[in-house]
Amino acid sequence: MLQLLFVALSVFGVSQAQVFGLGKCAQVKTQESFDLNRYLGTWYEIYKFNSNFEGKQKCVSANYQLQSNGHVRVDNIGFENGEKKEAVGDGYVPDKNYPSRLGVRFSNLAPYAKYWILDTDYTNYTMIYSCTDILELFHISYAWILGRDRTLDESIENRLFAKAESYGIDTSNFLKEDQTGC
């Protein structure tokens, strides 16, 4: 029992900048029909779960480009204290039967993390969810709502929040991204 408590405290210490919760990850349904080619291009972060790897950035965008090996170059750009921050990652579809369930990593030393697309219309919005179960007792989750523009219609936001809530994702964890003055 002491070892379990140690693991739980260690996980909490590492994950306090993410959304840490008790129990397993939410059971979500990814988008059934998904066309990666239509998804490529630039997206702007509208909402996100807090994440230590983004820090206090604003004007965050992500650009997805198909590579010759079938993988996707993920180029994230944001600004912190007026300084440009960039993170380049690699994404791919591990199972062609589930094309909306990508794996993404930002270091060759890191494992691929889930980048599951729950909903997108390709031209206005996308909602992404990532979650890792730890010992089936805890989980660390991330979620994003991105738009092709720096703002998103409130009716779309409300529909995506309702969809997330229907899966058991706590939408109070979403933080509004600052896309002003970009």
C-alpha cells in the first residue's frame, strides 16, 4: 500500500500542470470517418486543458504537414513574453482501421501519446482528447478545441462542450486561449 501511495504522489507531482483525475480515462468515441488530408494545415488553439509543456504561451497554433513517409509533421508555435516558442513533433496513424486515432510525440526519446480526434468538420473546428490511465486508478488527460480561425462561433463551442460532457470529460478544465494581438 505504501508503494501505491508513493506512485500516486509521484504521478501527482509530475502531472499537476495537466488534468489529473481519479479513475480511468473517459470512454470517448473518435470520429468514424476521418480524412487526414483534409485535416492538414494550420489550426489555432481556442481552448485547452492546462499543460506544462505549453507554459504561459499565447497565440498558439499548430500546423500539420504530410511527410513522404506517411507521417505528419506537427509544428506548434506560440509566444511567451513576446518570444516565439516552437515545438516540432511527429504524428502517425498507428491503426488504419481508426484513422482519427493518431499518435504524436515531440521527442524521439518519448513514446507516442494519444491524439484522438473526437470531432472535426475540417473547415472550422476540431476537438482532440488525450488520456493515459495509470494503474487503472488514476489518469492524466489533455484536451484541445482548435479552429481554422483565431475565434470560434459560440454555438460550435457549446456543441463541442456538450459532446465532451456526454463522454464524461469535465469541461470546466478547459482554459480559453489568448488569441488577441497575434
